[in-house]
Amino acid sequence: MIWNSPVECMPREDLKRLQDARLREVVERVYYNVPWYREKMQKAGLSPEDIRGTDDLHRLPFTTKEDLRETYPFGMFAVPMSEILRVHASSGTTGRATVVGYTRRDLGMWSEVVARCLACAGVGREDIIQIAYGYGLFTGGLGLHYGAEKIGAVVVPVSGGNTKRQIQLMKDFGSTVLACTPSYALYLAEAMEEERIDPHSLRLRVGVFGAEPWTESMRREIENRLGIKAIDIYGLSEVVGPGVSCECEYQDGLHINEDHFVPEIIDPESLQPLPPGSRGELVFTTVTKEGLPLIRYRTRDLTTLNYETCRCGRTMVRMAKCTGRSDDMLIIRGVNVFPSQIESILLEMSETKPHYLIVVDRVNNLDTLQILVEVEELYFDKISQLQGLRDRLQQQVESTLGISAEIKLVEPKTIERFEGKARRVIDKRTF
Ligand code: DLL
């Protein structure tokens, strides 16, 4: 079902006109209400009238997470605090949190875009949705919550963690939809196997997974183990939280709610916009937000955009699954390495489990790469097989990444599990 077909299937010329008008409005609002933006625009020699539509986007200054940190906590809000109804915050790996404020209209818009995403994922009012994203300052729990209520599904607001109870509720309530991080979905699958619960005996049919990168092979793994359709949902707190984009039943790119969030792809080095179809860093301008409107916010997520109409009928542009960020790339012995490349290799092997840890270090001025990976119980006692497996993994990593790695096969369940976002890389180097 398409939640808002007049918008989601709008002819692209009409959409462009809508975006142009909304962009003009938001530029004017930030210019007059956020001193930080006014200063930036003045420095660039721009006044609001110079921006007539999305074709002028490239003239505007960028906004980064660092900018939000510098103006912590509320320095970039565009309305008085009396207009703000809720705040969320994103922890980030280092430094201060970034804080996001929502007005009543922002919260309404957020529920609307999440409702669109859930409908896109095939979720409807007959569904029982178990929300196992964390509730609290993180946007996952509450973001999914209000969107699910809007479409009229039954919401089970269980939040993250307490795996045994998650499984119990899934059984007792007959949850049909699971919303959590993909790594937690795998963890749940594993816990079910341990408790000898056949996931296929549950009513679960769809997973709405996001908040961290995951590969196509991980999708296949989750779909097979849980017997569900695994849908990718994307978002970031600064822009709104979950609901920025989501896959439809064709799982062929995530439809961006473009009437609210205007995307661009830039070269993360030169910062120049890239032509349609190029892979680069995703940048968003929020054209309707009131509390914290953002102009050209650099997500650091790497993707491509596909403007063709989807088989589902939606005209909203699709972004490819994000499997890397312009800043999670590791440079090991001068070679660019994406953790997702390593994950794909591990998931291709039937003997290994999708639980791994990448440890990067520097010994005698030489970078080292160690990959710890759990081995299926079945294989763990067979030393000769383990040796062979280690050699194969080593070769595979070397031929894919172009650098060698030390593979350490570890016993099942020895690598730390996460209820939220998984931390899979430890970089011990000091630069
Ligand atoms: O993770 C919002 C969210 C909650 C999205 C629940 C989906 C579901 P942040 O904590 O601000 O917000 O983290 C945002 O997480 O820039 C991406 O790098 C990454 N990310 C989020 N969704 C995906 C996804 C939430 N589906 C950052 N695939 C983003 C890959 C994702 N990366």
C-alpha cells in the first residue's frame, strides 16, 4: 500500500516545483532566525533572494556535525524554545552529542514520513509491530512508534534489550513486524535457535531494520534464519531520525521522502556536486522542518541516487543501500578498506557466523589487521578443517582488499553482542 500516493507518486516536475518553493521558504527562515546561517550566507555573499530553487542549492554553505556540536545544545534552533515539544540527541563516537529539537509540526511530519516508510515495507493496520529500537534520546524507538500508531498498527513498545522477553512477547502477542538494528535481529535469531524456538513457527513476516550499515549478504542471512522479509530503513537524527528513506517490496533502493528532505550527492574531497548516478556523499537539505532546519547537511554516508520511477509506482528518488561512510573507511597500509567488504567475505562462508571484530593496530610502524570471527559449533572441534578455513579466509581477504590479514577463529558466542548498534572495528592506532 502507498500511504500518500499523491505525494509519493507525484510527477517529478511537480515535485521539483514543490521543492523549489519550500527551499526558498526555509532559506529565508534560517537567514532571519539562525544567526549562524545568516553569518555563513553573508560570508558567501548570499542573500535569501539569490536562492530561487534546488538548482541554486550548490551555492549554499554546508552544515556538519561539528557545526552542531559547536553550537551545542540549542544554538541552531530556528524557533524559540517555547515552540519546541521534544528533543532527541545522537551520541556520536566522540565529542558532544548533537541535539535535535522538534516543533509540533515537525513531530507531525516525522510520523507522516515514518508511516510512509512502514507502508512501503508492507506494514499495515492489521500488523503487530514490536519496536526493539531503543526508546529515549535515540530517535529509533519513538520515531518508529508514532509512525506505526499513525498507520494504525498495534505497537509493542518493548525498546531494546532483554532478549528472552523479546522472544516471549513475539510468541505470546504474535508480533508480525520486528523493528530493530539488523545486528540485533541476527542476535535474536541466534537466541531463538538456542532456546529451540523455530522462528518459522512465529507470526513474524517483516523486519524493518536500520540505524547501521548492513550488506546484502547479511540481509539474506536474516531473511533465511528468521523466515521474514528484511526491509532497510534509513535516517539520521539531525535530519529527523528514521523515516528519511525506506525500501519498498522490491528491495531495490530506499525511497527518500524528497518533499521534505532534498538530497544531493557530492564528492567528499572536492565538495562539488556529482552528476546523477555517481557514488558519493549524501547531503540533505530539510525543506519543511521548523525546529532545526538544516541546509546541505553532510551525512558522511556514501551512496548513489536513482531517479527512475520504481516498479512500485513511487517517483521518489531511491538511494542505494549505504554500506560505507566517507569517514568509516579504514586506511590500512595505505589501502582503503571498508568493514562491509570484510563482512561480505565472512558471510559468504558457511562455516563462519556473522559475528566478527576487526582490530587494526600498528606494530613497529606497520599497520596490522586482525579479524576475529566466530566459527559454527559444528566445525570448531575439527582442527584440520579450521586450518583450511583460516587459509581460505586469509586468501579471500587478501584478494579482495589487497592486503593481508591475520584471521583468528574463535568459539561461538565469544564476540560481544550488541543490543543497539554493533561496534565491529577497533582501531588502536594513534596517528
Ligand atoms: O540511526 C536513525 C535510525 C533509527 C535510522 C532507526 C533507522 C532506524 P543516528 O543515530 O543519528 O540515527 O545515526 C545516523 O546511522 O548517518 C548512517 O551512517 C547510519 N544509518 C542509519 N540507518 C542506516 C541504514 C539513526 N539503513 C547514521 N543503513 C547514519 C546504513 C544507516 N546506515
